[in-house]
Amino acid sequence: MMLLLVFMMVPGVALAEEMNLAGMIPTYLLSGILAACAVLIGMLFRRYICPVLDSIGLKIDADTAVRAVEVLIGRGNGETKWKLALNRLQKRGWNVDTESVRSAVRAAWSMLDTEMILIGEKEVPGKENPENGIE
């Protein structure tokens, strides 16, 4: 479409500037090709790069929201923390009704739980406490 517009403008510009039409065709052809390449690069960026950047941003925002809520409320109160984390993400502009946002929050919570288990802050779920005599 862009090339069609460029080719339609060539005779008008040539007449308006009283220049040789044959000398202007390569210039306009090159500018049309460059414009088409710019459009193609923009479409590829929008199609392939933007979703990757959005998913990285969602992961970072979900992780930040989960950690902030964990610090504010502490252990327990899972439903309250879930709602507060989704509320924080909604304030950041994310649509909290989508499955991708909810999955990102679940993944962030899972990673936080794993980190807390590894440092000894939290016990492994389903594992009884040997100090109570239950093994």
C-alpha cells in the first residue's frame, strides 16, 4: 500500500519541481523500499518482541507484588494476600481477570515458598515435624 502511494506521488512531485522524472524514480523507489522495510520491522516487533517484553514485565510485577504482600501481612491469611496482590497488579495496569496474570501470581508465590523452604523459614508442605515425635 505504501509503495503504491509513493509511485502515485512521483509524477506529481516531478511536475511540481520541474525535474527529470527518470532521475527521481530511483530515489522514490529506494524511499518506498525503505518505508516498506520500516513497516515490516514494526510489524515483526509488535508481533514477536512486544509479547516477550510484556511477559517479562508481568513476571517482575507479579514477583514484586507477592513479595510486598508477604512482607506487609506475613505468613498465613492466604486469601487476603491473594486479593491484595491482585489489587496491586491491577493498580499497575494489568488485567487481573486473565489467566496469564493469575498464573504469574501463582508462580511467584510458588517461587517464594520454595525460597522460604530452602532457607528454613518454612517447612515442607506435607512433611510432619520430627520434633513432635511424628516421622
